[in-house]
Amino acid sequence: MAREIKQGLWLESSGGIVTIGVTEDLVALGKLSSIETLGVGSKIEAGGPLALFGFPKGREVEVDSPISGRILEVQDVSAVTKDPKENWFLKVDASDSDDEEEDEVDDDADDDDDDE
């Protein structure tokens, strides 16, 4: 079941994959004309920029990411506008742990230096 969050987004999580869509609050601003977000493979951070939604007459709404992870899929705005409350615009792997792995590698390198 999807849960609504602030900024006009809904989230649905399954096995570390988070699907993100728009709620009625965002749709109430008008018909979406564009969605700008980072591309597939890009890393996003909770609290950082997630997407810029474009509406008629040049109106734009920027939303921050509610989660951290790596973008897996980006849906075209035309699919989202057909039924915004049902269609997602982004899928994110929230289980991505590249930063933790890099920290572990750095710790191992530091341990090797101590042995000398």
C-alpha cells in the first residue's frame, strides 16, 4: 500500500525498491507538462533535490527526496499524466550501500597501514 508524504508525493516500498508517484495535492496545481529529474544510475540523497515538476504557464514546483538511493527507472511525463495517482515517475533502489562499502574499504586500507 502506498503512503502519502509531504510535497505531493506517494511512496511504495517492496524489497528495498521504492516507487515514487505524485498525489492529488500536486495534481491539483494543474496538468503536468514536464518532470525533470536525474537519470538512471544517479544517486539521490534524502533532503536533496529530487524532481522539478513543470505546469502550464511556466509554473514549476521543486521537491526534495524523501529517501536516499540510486535511481533505477524514470517514467516519461506522458505516462504519469494519464493517471497521476496510479502511475509512478521514479523507482529507486533504497538498499544501495555504495557509501558503506567505500567506508569499509577505506577502513581496511587504514588497518593495513597499521601493520607496517
